[in-house]
Amino acid sequence: MPPPPPPPRIGGVIFYLALTLAPRVERQERGSTFSTEVAGATATFLTMAYILAVNPRILADSGGPCVPGDGGECIETGTTDRRRSDDFDRRAFSLVQRRLFLLPTHFLSYSPFAHCDGLCSMQGIMGAPYEECLEKIKQQYVTATALGSMVACLLMGLVANLPIALAPGMGMNAYFTYSVVGWRGTGKVSYQAACTAVMIEGAIFFVLAVTGLRYKIIRLIPEPVRIATPAGIGAFLAHLGLQSAEGIGVVVGDVATAVTLGACPEDKQTKMVAYDADCKDLGICVFSDNYTCDVEGGIMTSGTTWLGILGTMIIAISLAYRSKMSFIYGIALVTFVSWFRGTAVTYFPNNTAGDARFSYFKKVVDVTGLDKIIAPFTSDLANAGLALFTMLYVDFLDTSGTLLGIANSMGMIDEDGTFPKSTQAYAVDAFATMFGSIFGLSPITSYIESGAGVEAGSKTGLTAVICGFYFFIAIFFAPLLASIPPWAIGGALILVGALMARSLTKLNFNRISHAVSGFLTVMVMPLTYSIAYGLIAGIGSYVVMEGTFRILSFANLDVPVDEVEADKHLLGKSLMNVTKGMGEMAPTTSAEDTVKKSVGETGKDEEDPMESDEANIKNSTDDSAPDDVGDNKK
């Protein structure tokens, strides 16, 4: 049956193209169906829809193209002066580099520098005109985020044929805003220079992808690190799902232990601050999004947490019955319940923040232009070198970890550590970064939340194409999609993390260099909030250990036998003794063969049992690492 004719509207054209090109993404060859791909795409999109709300807020904190207006006069002289106080930058915004994003109300209304001769007041970046500009670019960043993600997903599906969705990367957007441009433009790199650096970074990444240099770099990643990467990413996702920013709020901050059990209601939450000299002496205290429940109590009494746990259990039980709609069931139910006002679990509480969310939610359809943020490039790249290098290596490692992790969970990794159309996948990721920079976005990258779709059955690029269509819809229905509460998403992230931990069954824990490097890869990713740092820890530890073993081998010091291998050796000796004893008591061929099969010596009667056992143990040690790290199918 031929596909239906394309509708006249752009959205219909895109969907028509998705249906028309669907046969080209090898659905039948990979054992998938159209309905399965739709379910996987929906699960993927719902688990990453939070980016439509989070990314605009973070990028708008950079100030974007906004500049201080008439509020930049100096208190003492009354003349207009847009110079920024170095003392103010040092004191106030060094705190932002610690990833503390919110300023208290008293800081907005009082400037301690108003009493300092020659220093400009805070009215420039705190004045009403500047705030109005920030609100406009925040709305434009919603459109830009959806547009950049749409193009990236379409290209990933049609060019690379992988069920991987892309969007501006979390972590990279925070680095772009708070470490490079600075909060409201107070960093050493201008907003225009930072966007230009993103474009250049994407271009370099693209060259690495299409020339094959990327493949040579990936080949350098040790096998245990490749195996442990999916589990590490899964632990990262589960860590996010357990916290409050993007999860159910079970894990919160603690002054003594860094993290502890939480789930207390909002009126019991105590915000945490950086209590340094500026906070103590000047009252410049910056609050973070992190909080603790230790002061006011109320642990495990939050209604939203219990609603999130309910959604998690719904997804888990549905997965047990192999339902392809498992993630959709849990997320949709929790979201629907959370949209009612006046309840203990509402996403729109009766306060300023809740009213603002509800006002945006009621718009349902809202489209904003891109006139303020489009093509923000410059030739002045002063102080942007370090930012360019940092974004390149973090983007490269994060993308590599995500693509390898998703491909591994699909069973597509070959013995060389690569997967079909890997060059196209990396090239699309790099091109997406360049495309996003045109709209002032931080690097666009492959999203590990795509694992939710893979677990729902996604196997082809049709999933990415449908995700692109969802992002196209998001351009118009951003108020609805941005209103999915974090406790509706948290359960999906936790369960995806649990399922991705299956890759550890391929790790050779009997070999110490494999065990340690794999373990560090898994642990460092969630604890540092960075896939890149986890890869660095795993690769670094593996290189140090194996390099040391190789150097010591020149001094006739062989690699020490691991305890487990030693136990296996002793067990082999014991089994051989039993074999001899049984042979003396009942010397039948079948009995000997049966026992010898248990120690791997069948068919070698003429060999010395002890020598054969030692040879088998040696071969087991040498060949214990799996040849195909991608054989981790559901």
C-alpha cells in the first residue's frame, strides 16, 4: 500500500518523509516494527523533554546578547558607565563557578558596592530592562532548543540509522554559561566569542569523524572501559533520577555526608549555600538548587516522591510483562495527576513559581521568534582558547561514551569496538553542534536517555526521526511538554540505569586491571556528573596498571595471579585428585570422561592431568575478556 500523499503543512511533510523513508532504515532486518519504533521514540522523548525547560533557563543565565541598559550608572558620579567592577566579578561571580545558580532576594535589592567610591552599581544587570531582555531570550531559547534537536534527530535517523536522539547537552550548557560566559555575562569570554568557539569545536569534531581519526582514538579505549561504560552511564542516569532536579527526590544534600535520604516536602527543605568570606562578611550568599532535610525533618513525607515511586513501580511491573509502552504508562500517569492544582503533588503550587508555570502551561500553543539569538558570531576570540579545547574533549568523550553505550546495549558493537555507520553517527553529532551554534546553543550531543527507547524496543533510525517530529511539535506545544514534572521522569531514568547495568556481566573481574578500571568508570561518572571524567578515570587506571605490569615483566616479574584465578587453580587440583580416586575405585571410561569434562579435559587422556589443568587455567585467563562486547541483547 503506497504512503498517503503529503499534507500541505510543514509538520505533515516531515511526518510524510518519515513514513516514506521508513523502509530505508532496515526495520525488518533488525527485527523491529513501526509500532515498536513509535513506542520507543515516545519513551525517549518523554524522558528527555525536560531539556525544553531546563536548557533555556541555563543558557539565559549567560545573559545572551542582552547588555545593561540605562541602569548602569555609577552611584557616586551619576554618569553612565558600563564598566564591570573587577572586585564584583571576583567576589560575587566566582561563586557561580561552583555551580551555584540562584541569588537570594536581598542581594537583588541591595548592592554592597553602592558605598564604594568609583564602583558601578548593580542596576545594570539587575535592572528591569535587562530582566525583560532575559525573559525574551529565555522564550527564544525554547524554540531554538526544539529546532536544533529536531534537525539533529532527523539527521541521526536518516543518515546514521540509529535510535539515538540529540539535544543540547546537560553539563555542557552549564559549563558554557557559568564557566565560560559567566552569569549574566560576567565571565572572561563574551557570549559571541563562546558561540563562535562552539561552531569551531563542532567543525573540528566533524573533521575527526569523517577522516577516521575518531576511529583511531576510540580504538585506544581499553576493552574493560568499553564494557563498563553502559553501566556507568546507567548509574549516572539513576543518580539523576533519585535526586530532585530531574528525579523523584529521594536523594538530597547533606552537610556532613554530601548526600543522604530526603524526600521532604518543600516547606521542610533547607537550601544550602556556600558560606565563604563573601557570605560571612558582606552578606553576598548564593543559594543552590540543592537542599537538605536534616534541619526541619519530614524525611520521606513528600507526596511528589511517593507519586514518583508509584510511577517507577508501574514502569517496572510493565517491563516484567514485556510491555513496549512501559515508560509511557508511568510518565503519562504521574504527569496527568501532577497537573491538577490544589493538591499535595501538583506541579503548579500556589506560589510565585507555581503561578508562573501555570501561566505558561495555559498557553498550550506558543511560538517565539529567534531574532535576538540568531548567528551570534564574532572574530574576536580572546580568552576563548581554553573553552574551545575543553568543550571539544568533553563533547568528544561524552558522545563516544553515549554512542558506544547505546550501541552496546543493542548488541551492535563488533570486536574492533565500533558499530555500523559509526562514522555517520559522529559526523551527525558534530554537524548538530555547528547547526545549534547558529542559534546560540551550547554543543548538541547524543542523549543517553535514548536508552529508554532502546529498552522499549527501538532498533532503527526511525525512532530518531519520530523524535525529531516530536521536537517539531514542541516548537508549538512547548508549554505542555515543558510542564512534565521531574518526579514523572525520575522513575524512567532509574530503571533505564538498572537495565544498562547488565553490561557488567561481560567484565572480567578475575583480572585486576579490568576490575579496577571498570569499577572506576562506573563510579566516577555519577559522582562527578560527567561521562568524560569516568572515561578518563577508567582509561587512566588501566594504562597505569597494564603499563606497570609490562615494565615489570622486563625484570622477570610476571603479572601476579589474581586470588580468584588461584582459587580456580586449587580447585582444579582438587578435582584431579578426585578424578584419580574415582579412577582407582571404579575405573570406568564414562566416569573418567564425566569428571574430566567438568575440568575441561575430555579427549586428552594421554596428557598429564595437572599440566592440562594448568594450561586450561592459563587459556581461561588470556581469553576471559569477551570478543564481542556488544552481545548484550535484551
